[in-house]
Amino acid sequence: MSKNGKMTGLVMLPNRRVVKVEEGHFLGENNGQIKQITENALIVGETLSDGLGCWYQRQIKLALK
């Protein structure tokens, strides 16, 4: 979806509620922040603990239906 030229997406939560998301919104349990929305996917950057007191970042791609 596009709003004023900016891509948005719809995400269904575990409680089956649907919310609209935009770049910059936070998502999920691992401090995920939406970095980019394309026609096919949400690109989410997550910050995770390595269990030894340090943090690392990863990007995941969530496919849109």
C-alpha cells in the first residue's frame, strides 16, 4: 500500500488484530524496527543479545501476502 508516496503494510498480530505499519515502526519481540517496505516484503532490523553481555544486529525479511 502507498500513502502519500510512502509505502505502508498491514501486519496481523498473534491476537488476529491487523495493524498498519510504516518505516520506523517497531515490531516483534527482538527490538525490531521496520527499515524498508517493498511491494513483497518488510525489511526489519533487530537488535539481539548474544548472551554474553554484547548486542548484535541482524536484518530479516518478512514476506507480504
